[in-house]
Amino acid sequence: MQVPLDSELLRTFLAVAETGSFTRAADAVGRTQSAVSMQMKRLEDALGDVLFVRGARGVELSGRGQQLLPYARRIVSLIEETGAALRSSPLEGPVRIGIPEEYGPAMLPRMLASFAERHPAVEVTVRSETSERHMAALEGDLLDLAVVYTSDRYSVGEVLRIDPTVWVTSVAHRLEERDPVPVAVFGESWCGKRAIDALKQHDIRHRVAYTSDTLFGLISVASAGLAVASLSRSAIPQGCRELTAADGFPPIDSSRVVLRRNPRRSSAAMDGMAQMIRETFGSVAGPAVQAGNGMELAERSAEL
């Protein structure tokens, strides 16, 4: 038998579930306590089961309430997203973005698919290169938005997450025990320089066995057991592990993943893509931080 579910009943159900109180839920949804009680009785009658039980600190979800909770959240979220999409004017025009290689396979397909669903008229161009090249492209007016790595806690932009650079080795080899340790780093970039400086700072004897201008190159070397590679923690491939302080290899830095905008460009399409990037980085596992602007945000993120 199909059960008719009213979205307003589900909104109230979520309010009660989140506050643990009919009284506080009534304040949250702008109704009286008796009205909330009646709504939940209607929902329970429709489902044929009890959704709440009395607990030591108020009301708690019953077994059926726990079962309903994720569905209610999805339904209400979808209704709100649909309403926002229909109320807003459709976006159109071009937008050019740069995304680090580390996040391409995991994030890019989903992000672009979601953006295309919301804004099918926007023409999106994507570049996947190093942070240095992305920042140069912003300066050269070749990109509108770029997600870049930076080690500067006072960097300008919106900090999306903290993604430390660490030393990575193949689990099938013990390269960290060699003297000197063979290492692989990015070529002419601040990442490579900082990695080598970290080894010197901790008196780790090493030799630069490989350099690469691409993430794929470093991952290949690490996976093959040819060298210990400096990689973002998010980019550690299968079959490899992070070398930690217990191995004598502390993290190289606490790189920030920052969203930067082209100051010479401004459009609704850029704003829409920036919001999609925030949502995508906020939805994946990892130490994300709330996006904001400038020095204050960078300082706040450094405390994490």
C-alpha cells in the first residue's frame, strides 16, 4: 500500500528529531506545540507505526523513526533544491576553471554532472595542471576560477580544505630504510623545494632519484617502489602508504586547497560554478573548512 507523505509533515518530523523536543521543534517551524503534536500523530497514522519514544532528555526516535530519518532528509533537501533552481534565473555563458590533478578523478565528473543538471546552458572549460600553471593562467586571464594548493596561511581566496603534503612509499618496499633515501618530487615548483627542505630540516639523508611535472609521474614512481614521493595526502594511491613521524618522516607541510577568482572577470556563471566547487569539496571526506575570504579564514583554518 502506498503511504501518502506530506512534505510539511516531514519538515516538522526533522525538527523534532533534531531538537529532541516538541516544544523546540514548534519554535523552529513556527507552529504551536499542539499543532506539532497533531502533525506527528498524522504522520504516525499514515505510516502505521510510532516514530518517537520518551527519553531521559526529551523525545527520541523509535526504530521506525530512525528508518524514516534519512529518507525525510533527502526528500526535504530535494524539494528545497528544486525550489531554489526554479526561482533562480538560468545561467548561461562560458566559465573556465582549473582543478588540481589530485581531485580530477574523484570530484570532477560528479561536479560537472551536477552543474550541467542545474545550468545546462553554461559552457564549461576545464584545465587540470599544477597550481603554478593555474595561478599563471589566472594572471594571464586564461581562467576564471582555479583551485590551487598553497602553503601560505595568509593566502587570498577561499580555503576549501587542508590537504597536507606527505611522503608516500609502496607498501611492498622498504625504501625509507635506505641510506640515502631515493626520493621523487615535483620539478621546478615550491612543492619540490619545500619537500627537499623538509628532508634537510630533519637530517634525512636522501638523493633526488626522480622529478616530474605531473602527479601521474610521481604516483607511478611511488607505486613501482622506485622512490619515496612527496604527494598530497588525498592523492595516496592504492598499494602505497604515508610515511609518518613514526617512520622518521613528519608531514612536509599543511597545504591549503584554495579557490581563487580572476579579479578581471565577474559573471553569474562564475558565481554558480564557485558555489558548485564549494559544495563538492564540502561533500567529500577529508578535513574541509568552511569557505570564506582572505586572511581571517586562512588563520582560522590553520587552527584545525
